[in-house]
Amino acid sequence: MTVSINRRKAIAGIAASTTTLFAPAVLAQTKPRVIVIGGGFGGASCARALHAGGMAVTLIEADARYVACPFSNLVIHGSRDIGLQTFGYEGLRKSGIDIVIGRATTVDTDRKNVGLADGKTLAYDRLVLAPGIDIRFDALPGYSEAAQEIMPHAWKAGTQTLRLRRQLEAMDDGGTVIMSIPANPYRCPPGPYERASLIAHYLKTSKPKSKLIVLDAKDTFSKQRLFQNAWKEMYDGILEYVPLASGGKTTEVIPAEMTVVTEFARHKGAVVNVIPPQRAGAIAAAAGVADRSGWCPINPVTLESQLKPSVHVIGDASIAGAMPKSAFAANAQAKHCAAAVVALLGGETSPSPKLINTCYSIVAPDYGISVAGVYQPANGILADVPNSGGASPVNASAAFRAQEAAYADAWFTTITAYAFGNA
């Protein structure tokens, strides 16, 4: 294919902005065809950035509406409506991106086509996978697709989120809530601890005779000191945290008995939230880009698969070194991936990234904390940039915590406008 591209301008434009749509910088009679599979923060953001770079973009997503995980713990808490978490793809369609609502089931990397569940086949010049996560129902004894109806994970936002919320509402005051947290890696490293905080807040304010027991398969976690200081200050006597060293690793669940089994004890709850092990979305394995871990190793410069170099993998599904699995990270990777695709299709070298992630957590209404990091390729992975990033101060004022909560809300508004709106 012969393509006339003002590539440097397109790449620079894609890399330069985090919130606005760029004027198309690629002018060609035949635009390169790029398929993006997955319409979450990574896939939707990448589709928009690719379109801004002059590509002919098709976004394939199984569901017509996307329910965002960031801020979904506030739905469980009862202070946020799930409608505020729900987004469609009309904004992307109006921008000129082809939206296909359907399930991608096969990828032929030799013929460069994607097969859909309805039998249709779509051809591409480059492919981007942003399939998010799937729950591993084979990883925790007793936890199955049927068990999730009784012990919801709520780690894919939507029906599961509402189920957990309704179980908390229906629980008698004095009931015990059990949370089970897996070992790394999983989507949103601080997410379980934000959830624990908000459940504890709900119990404190609505069911003060109740208790939350948090069983963790780890001894350390993201923003640990900030969370634990807040728990001691606000939820002492309500939230009991059991780390790995104290027998916190879940070895089995018994849904019929609402029981979680650990190495040293059995815990029975009125409500049980099991966050099970995860892996990359199913299309990653079908495309041959997932390794034995269930996740997708990538080239840190181009974000191409190390197993199928013509396929890019971004967001939660990827093994991104020190960079966590978060919506902010997915959005950052998406924009760099778009720049890499434009460069590679134009016969040029992909720019080397320096990617930023900021992760906000809400510990209580008007109480936010955050951690930030900067990452760049080093020794074949995305590694922390020395002396960059940082976390919220431990001894911050109430006003500072409220400001961080407001920043979190503003971030969510901005990122969803870019990914799903008319930005």
C-alpha cells in the first residue's frame, strides 16, 4: 500500500494532548485500516487518537453501553448512581469512527483479519487489542460463574456492582461482610482497598453494629500507609484487615454456606465479595498474544505483542512492567499506541514513550488520596522513571483530602469526555 502521510505532524499531535481531539494530520487517498478490539478506556481512547492521526478506524465492542469501573465503588457505597458510570459510543461514531457492536472471536494475524461471532470478517492493516480482563473461574476452588451470583466480584462494573450494593442494603445491622482480595496482578491495584474503605463508611453510617473483614493474599499494597492511616482514624473497630502473613489468603469459597476458607480459618459472612484472579480478555488468547500467565507481554516502545509483533496490546490486558492496570494508564498507553501505529504504517520508527499514571482513591466522601508515577522503556519493560511520581502526603489536612476527591471527580469527567464524548 502506498500512503502519503505527514507522519511527524500526526505523531506529535497524538502524543501532545490528553484531552482534545486533533485535526486529522494524515492525508491519503487510501487510509490505512486499523481495527481496535475493546471499547473501554484504552480501546475508545486509542480509536479516537488513531482517527485524529488520519487512520480509517473500526472499533469492535461486544456491548452497546460501557459501564466504567473507576468510581463504581461509590455505587456500591450508595452515593452514586450507576447511570453516571454508563457510556455509549455515539460520540465516537459522530467523529467518523466505525463502531461495530459485536463479539470478536478470532484473529488471523497472517491474513490480517478479525472474525466476529455473527460470521463476518473484517480486514486490517494494524490491529490494537484492548480487551480488558476476564475473571478466572478456574483459579479459586468453589468460585464459579454460578458462585458470582451469590458472592459477587463486582470487578466488571454493571450488574455485579448493583448486586453487591443490594446485598449490603438487605443485610441486617450486625451482619458481617467478607472481602477476599487476590495476589497480584489484577485490574486496579488500589481498587479493593478503596472498596473496603467505602463499605466500612457505609457500615459506620448505616449499619453500625456490622463489621467488615478484609482477607488479603498479599502483605503489601498500593497506597498502603495512606489507607491504613485512614482506616485507623475512621474505621477502627469496623474494618479488620488480615494480610497474607496472618492467614489472609483465600484457598476456597463455599457459596452455599457463605463461607471463605483461608489457610488458618473459616470466615462466614452475611455478604461476601470475592475478587478472584483475572487474566486478559478472551480475544487475547484467541489472537495468540497471551502467555502462560494469561496476560500479554509487550514491546515497551511500540506496545506491540512480543508474541505477535503485528498486534498491539494496551490497557489491563498487557504486561506493562511497573505501570499498573488502571484507566489512566490505559488512556496514556492508547495515545502512545496510536502514535506508534501511525509511525509504523508510515515506515518510520515509533517514538519512545514516557507515560504517566495517576490513580485516585476515595476513602470516604470528600476524602481522596492519590499516587502518581512516570514510566519509560528500560531493559525491555516499562520501568519507573527515577525520582518521579509520588503519593499524597500522609498528614494532610481535611481540606487537602477534599481537594483530592474533587480532583478525582474532575479527572473522571475529563477522561470519559475524551474516550466516549464529543471531545
